[in-house]
Amino acid sequence: MIYAVARILEVVTQPGNLLVAVLTLGVLLYAAGLRRAGGSLVVVVTAFMIVATVLPVGAWIAGPLERRFPEPALPQKIDGIILLGGAVNIAATKAHGKAAINETAGRLTDTLALARRYPDAPVVISGGDPAIVPTGLNEAEITRSLFGTLGLDPRRVELEDKSRNTYENAVYSKQLVNPKPGQVWVLITSAMDMPRAVGCFRHVGWDVLPYPADYHVIPGTRWSLSVVGTLAQLDWALHEWEGLVAYRLMGRIDSVFPAPG
């Protein structure tokens, strides 16, 4: 029940959905005769759309997240690689019968590159089905199949296919791997997701080596000129900031903004 409520709130609080809701309310108020109140809401939405079209608001909010964990210097030997799910589209995969990837596919290519660099390291793919109503497929299985077609030996791959969120990624991955003290496990996820992911792994007692992938913020960006791009970036960044606060309140991470070291 808590998970379902959280998923619904994610949809409701998306910037694009909020803007449509406020705009609709403004039009309804205007039509009902409350012209000043309705017109004010329409003006507010219009002004925000203009600002978001010109200024890189999304990049400003997402930048601190992506910069929090810089790419590390990798050791000569590692004990394994952990890839967090989120880069495949389960519904599209089921509909078309082949793996469908999304805009976070950079974490997949980085995982394959590290798997080639460390041929003896096992690869753990962590990701179940995040849908409220299960579809019968999960992210880990789809990703393993995709990696197989791209040349990664399936015998190197272990699946953690129960997790539905980042905290469960940490809990169930640790149960699967049972890491020993002193081992070096590289954690791969999108740079924007890394602070919350590292916080979760630390909270369950697993000090992983963060390897951020899939960058989207261009440093020094001054102009946007794309309201769609800004809203998409803003949505993702706000989701992460909200997640950091929520996870801290729920005791799933030990600080609001986990840092390196």
C-alpha cells in the first residue's frame, strides 16, 4: 500500500502534470466567473513555461546531484560490479518482444565497458518490476538478455529481481552477494541517482565504489530553448531531491545529501 501511494505521488508531483493541473484549474475558475483568480493561474503557468523555455532551470537543479560523486580512479582488481535497474522499458519490451532501453542507457554501456576491463568480475543486475501491478517481466531479466546479445557471458551475470526501488536494490543485492570485508564492488547507476543510491548501500552496511554513468547536465549551460527538455530534466531532478528527503525521513539513508568519502 505504501509503495502504491509513493508511485502515485511521483506521477502527481511531476512538473508537467502540475502545470497542466494548475492551467486547467485556472481555465475552470475563469469560466465559472472567477476571472481574476483564473486569469492569475493562467498567467503564472505561462510565465513559468517562458522561463523554462529560455533558462536551464532543470540543469540548475540537477547539476549538484550529478557532480556529487565524480568518476573514481579504478583499482587494478575489483570483486564485482553492481548495476542498478532503470535503463529498460518493461512495457515496451513486452509489447515488442525485444529489449527496449530508455534515456538512461549510459549505465548499460558503462557496465559492459567495465565488464570487459575486469573479465573475472561477476556482474550483479539489480532490478525487479517497479509497476504497481506486475507485468510478468523484470528489469534484471531483460538486461541480462540484452547483455547476452551484446556478448557478455551469461555465466558472469547474477540477478537480483525482487527490488522495486533504490533502497530495495541495496537490501536485496547485499543479501545476494554477501560481500566480505575489504572487497571492492563497483556500483553503477546514473550520476543523478548516485547520491541516494550510495546512501542506501551505506545504510545497509555496504561501502561500495560509486561509478556514476549517464550524465545529462552540460556544465556552463546558460540557455535552454526547450521547454520539453527542461521539464524532463526538472522532473528527474525533483524526483531525486524529493527521494533524498523522503528516504532520510524514513531512515533509509543517514544524511540528506550523501557525500564522497
